[in-house]
Amino acid sequence: MVDPTSDLNEDVAEDEAPTCAVCGDALVQNPDHRVTTRVADGAVETTHFCSDAHRDEWTG
């Protein structure tokens, strides 16, 4: 998995890139990529989205 704080617009293979939690698209060269981060049971969880609209749709 790619570090969620890294620059995902360069040198990231599609099979290694995070995917949108709503549509499942690989987030490669996506300037609208959004990430939410939370702590659950003492572990950091990140959830990736391909747009603000998908972040707003997510109910996880």
C-alpha cells in the first residue's frame, strides 16, 4: 500500500494505488483524491475517495 501522505500523482502503479471506498477505482493521477483518517481500536484507519462527492456519499 502506498503511504496516504505521498504524492499519488507520480510513479504509482495502478495495482499498488489505494482505491475509492465508494466506486473502487484506483486513485492514480487523480487531483480530486480525498482521504479520511480516524483511530479505531488503537489503530489508524484511512479511507480513500476519488472525489468530494464520493466522500459525502460514504456511510462507513
